[in-house]
Amino acid sequence: MERTIRRAAVLGAGVMGAAIAAHLANAGIRVLLLDRVPEAGETPAGEGKAKAAGVPSRSGLAEQALQRLARQKPSPVYSAEVLRRVEAGNFEDHRHRIGEVDWIIEAIVENLEAKRELLKRIEPHWKPGTIVSSNTSGLPIRRIAEGRSDAFRRHFLGTHFFNPPRYMKLLEIVPAPDTDPALVEFMADFCRLRLGKGVVVAKDTPNFIANRIGTFGLLATLEAMERLGLSVAAADALTGPVIGRPRSATFRTLDLVGLDTFVQVIRNVREQVSDPAEKARFAVPPLLERLVREGRLGEKTGKGFYQAVPGKDGEKQILQLNLSDLSYVPREKVRLAALDAARSAKGTAERLKALIAGQDAGSALVWHVLKRVLIYSAAKIPEICDDPASLDLAMKWGFGWELGPFEIWDAIGVSASAARMEREGENVPEWVSGMLAAGRGGFYRKASGRTFTFTPRGAEAERKEPPQMLSLADLKEQNRIVKKNAGASLIDLGDGVACLEIHSPNSTIGPDVMQMLFWSLEEVRRNYRGLVIGHQGKNFCVGANLMLLLMEAQDGNWPEIGRMVDQLQQAAMAIKYFEKPVVAAPFAQTLGGGVELCLPSARVQAAAETYMGLVETGVGVIPAGGGTKELLCRFTAPVDFDRKIDLQPFVNRAFETIGLAKVSASAAEAKQLGYLRESDGITMNADFLLHDAKQAALGLAIGGYVPPAPRPVRVVGEPGLAVLRMALYQMRCAGQISDHDAKIGGKLAHVLCGGAVSENSLVSEQYLLDLEKEAFLSLCGEPKTQARMQHMLLTRKPLRN
């Protein structure tokens, strides 16, 4: 019988347990969330009659956790409805119900004895074959399951979710000595597909992979900062985006994690490793000891390495820790030759080379941290994992590094950097020296779209990607580019499906993208079964090229702006009525014109983390690439055939969605907002998005896809327009919107109502597109609209003028 997971029980409703339960619910899994019965003196509110009577609930801890999840920002769930899949309970009254589930996740406090005792209590209710895992950041998995039956231990493993589980990609799966290998394989596949995780199989060693290497790197940075006399702000400037790390860099990250938590992680490694030299490396620095002792724990206590205080005009001012006396002082503007050199370099690899080549304190810090992390990473293979690729992925997915340690080493040159390390008295691991002696210049080698990794065993191993992984970069290496220009490429995905890849700066829609779109449709018409619109950049599409539009508007070049609008509208109509299926594959930010590429597509296959919105009102215009028309048609289509049904509520919905520039917080919410249809697909793992979109295109083609037939659109006309104008007037009188907001709203209402026509008139799509264009052009001529555009370009924030 094929194994599956439909129901799960999460044991422990603390911050991590509740968040894990929420993400399982995101994936469509029904969850039983259990915690202990509150002790005397604890009075979590009950539910229903018990709450009204002031009676404490025996499941109050889990119930309160669900309430926190509903309020939490950023939200741990894709939509509020997700939490309906989570049921609260307690260990005493509902422990027997774990026999109903397919997966039990223990997520209580990080205490070995407490975890072992809980497993002992649940085993009598455990159904043979049920998967059991412990969520721990570093306790020994083998010891947690000690004393359990052989069958139980075969179904037991570690699953280390990174916090917050919805947003952090890494999941470390840690087999115990007795874990069934087939179970490990199943869990890896399941967690990739259903939970959207980047899965790495780790060894059962202290803090596993990412926390082991990450903790070491953070300690190395603190050491170098103190030794070189650099400030906290300078160290963060050197260890953030400039070297391919998150904006929180080192010390902002520690404040977010909590300095007490970090100290606990350090001690966990120190207590478990046996090598005296390694124990010494994981000694808690005196600075951290003092900060924790004084309650300066970071974000949770308001101060750590940074402190936020009220500044001028009520704005928050961020102070930094002065290492000389541990007071807080303003952050200085960091000026270092190393950073100046890095700014002129292109790409992370070149910036790293520039940084470590300098002679100032900034270069010294970066080199010290890099060499220590690279040597330590190499020394820990195969102790913590089997190969460099697994370690690199763990650091990229768990700590947000752009490049993993071995990718960094390849980028800066293994031979030259290893020689420099040895000149400075460092011990480069033997297997690395052996690789260089054998004439191999780096840890990775690519050939014909395949990636090979050098391992400590002295041989190459091919990095096997999941079958659902489609890499456009690999396809390009295989000469699968059909045609390309500066803004987009058409790539052959195989099996008769092509992909239009947008690679313009910031994934904006400009003339090059439009040209390639029309060419791609013709090529697909002749030689392919379907087309996918998608790519593997940072964001799917943030709309039209706003800079180009502003320049044309300021020059008064209305014919050119009109031509741009015509092209976008023609593209949308061509997609909608194309005889072969077009599948859009949006992800991350999908705004304005990006949404307008999706709305007319035969199908949308969206990544779960897709943030969709027609946001044009924020820059003073309305959607004019077919977005206004298409959303109106989508909302009114179910009822536009029956003149007895009032269209006004459906028009109002479109007006509110566009006018308020609503953006979904997930693909699931995009369905609620109407940007996606119920029939559109959602992919949990963004790495598999193009594969799923390709399969959707093939499925439509095999099923004999027929495009929709053009049909007239019933509109509310002037009576409905009067309703919306009255609403705008009332909002303006109440001070809720500005005069310019009201003007934009009026133009939007005019289009959505069909203009100056009678109620229930039938109009063509082209008629509505013409209204869109007219409204767009007139608004582009408004000085306040141009001010909004300029403000957005300068600040990336909307201006309400």
C-alpha cells in the first residue's frame, strides 16, 4: 500500500509547534494540536459555555496558540480559513487520538528527558506504521528514541523545521540509527512536494548542518570584529548583502534570534563535541555572557547589539552597541576601502574577490570569516553530511546565503585561497588538498546541464535533482534557447512545450518583452503544443517599465504611451484567445502588468508564495493592459447572462479590489481576491513551479484545449456609475481619500461601469479596452500622477497626494 499523510498530530503548542501545525494546514493536512493541561493558577480561556462561565479550558494552551496564529504578523497561514484544519486538544484527554493520524511531530521544549518521557507516554497509543518525528534544533535524535520498541524506532526520525516554517525553506531530516531508509526517502519526497521544503538529509550530530556551520560563522565574525576594532554597524555592512547574505547580516540576525537562544545553541555544540580544539572554538564569548546576564537579549527585550529609541519627529532611531563601554551610540556611516572596492564589482563572486584582496580592516574581517568558515565546513564533511552540495544547500535555505561555503570557495578560487590559508598557518583539510593535487580546480563541475560535486571520498558524484525540478539555466547550457532578446527568451522545455522567460531588469514589461511574447505565440502556433510564461528570477513581474512611462509622460509623448498601452492590450487578448494553451507561472511579487499576463491565460500555476495585485492606483493610473476589463469580466461572468440579477455588487467588488490596490499575501488569498480562479493550480515548492506549469499545459493540450469564444459583456452603465461616484464623494467628504484619489477612482468607475451607456447594455471587450486606454492616458497627464510615479521610483513606496 502506498504511504500517504492526510492527518498529523503536533505535540506541543508553543511558538514552534503551533507554527508547524499552521504550515501543515497550509498544505491541506488536518492537524491535531496538543499541549499539556494547564496547571493550577494558569487560566487559559475556555470555549463556548465554558468561556462564558469563566471556566479554564483543559485544552486552553493549544486554543490560545491558535488565537495567536490568527493574529500573528507576518501570517503563518496562507489564509484565515487554513486554521479550520487545526483542532486544539490536550495530552491527557486526547492522547489516544494520535492513533488516528499518519504523522506525529513532537515539538515540545528543547529538553532531552522531557522529549523521551513524552514519547514513552504516547507509544501505547501509537498505531504501527505511523511516522513519528522530533522537531529539535540539535538534540541527539538517537537518544530521544531510546527505550522505545524496535518498530517505533524504525518509524522515528528528526525533522528540524527552521522558524518560521511557512517562510523558511530548509528542513533538515535526521535519521536515527534504526530509522527505515525507505521512510527517510518518503519523508524527503513528501516534504519537498507537499510542504514546499528544501530538504537536506543530515547526520545525527550536534546542531546538525546549518546551525553548526552558521553558529561557527557568527562566532568567527564576533571574534574578528573585536580583534580588528570594528563597530557593530561596520561588521554588519561587511557581512550582509555585499557578500551575498541577508540584510540582517550578523548582529541584527543575532538580535532577531535572541542572544540567550544563541548562547544555548553554542553550549549545545560545546557539550556534545569531543575534540578539545573544537570545544574551545565553541566557548561562549565573554561579551555574549555579559549581555545575556544583563538581560540585553535582542529584539525580545528591546536591546542587544542594537537598540531602537524614539528619534526626531517620532521616527525610530537605531543605536548600536559601543564595544568599548557597552553603551549605545548612533550608527556611523560606514566608510571602508573594502566596501568601496566591492561596490564597483559586478555579482557576488566578484565582490567577494574584491573584498578579500584589500588591505584594510574591512578586508581583514571578511577574509578571516571566510577562511574560517570554509576550512571548518570542509573539515566537517562527512561528519555532518555526505557531500559539499548538501552543506551548501543547507546554508542557502536555512541562513539565506546566496552562495554556500563550497560555492564561495569555487568563486574566489580554491587553489589560490588554499595556498594563502596555508601561508597564514591554517590547516586545509587533506581531502581538499588532495583534490587540488589531482588537478581538480573546484568542488563543482557542470557538463551538459548536469552538475558534479567532488567529495571527500576522492571521486565525483552527480548532484541528483528531484524529477520535478526544471532548471532554465541548465536548459540554456543544453542549447535549448529558441530565440532571445534583451528582455526575454523563448526556451524549449521539451515534450512540445516552450517557455517565455522574462529576464529584463526587475522583470518589468517593456518593448523587448512584448516583441518576444508576440514572436513566441507565432512560434508555438507553428511548432509547439503549449506555452508557459515563467522564469526563475527574484519576482515574476512587477509590471510595466515605470521609468520609461514617466519619461514619456513628462515629455508629453502621448502617441508613444498610447502605442505601449495598445501593445499590452493586444498581448492580453492574444493570450486569451490563443488556440493553444498558455499557462502563466507567477511567483513572489506579481504586480500590475504581471497580473495582466496571468488573468487572460488558459491556466495559472502559481507558487504558494505569490503576492498578486493590480496596484496601478498607487502610481496614479488604472490597469490598462486589459486588467480592469478582465477582472470585471471575471467577477460578472457567472451572472451576466441573467438580466434579472443585479450586477452592481460584482462591479463594486472589482472597483474595491483595483481601487484599493489589494495585494494577496499568498496564492490561496489570490483566489479569494479573484486574481486566480478555483481551477488554477498552486505549487507548494517554487523550485517545481515550471515543471508543474509544463504539466498543466500538456494536460490542457492532451485534453483537446479549445480557447474561449468572444462574448459581449453586460455592464451596469450610468446608474451603476452614479452609485460609485456617490461612494467616492462620501469617502472624500470623510477625509478617507484625496482629491486625486477621487479623480483616479472616477476614471476607474467609468471603465468598470461601461461608460455613458444605459443599464444592462452589452458592450464588446474592445470597447472596454478603449475606455481603459482613455483613462490611462488622461491620468498620465496629471502632475500628481507623475509625482506618484517619481516617488515610487525613488522610494519604492506609494505617495498619497
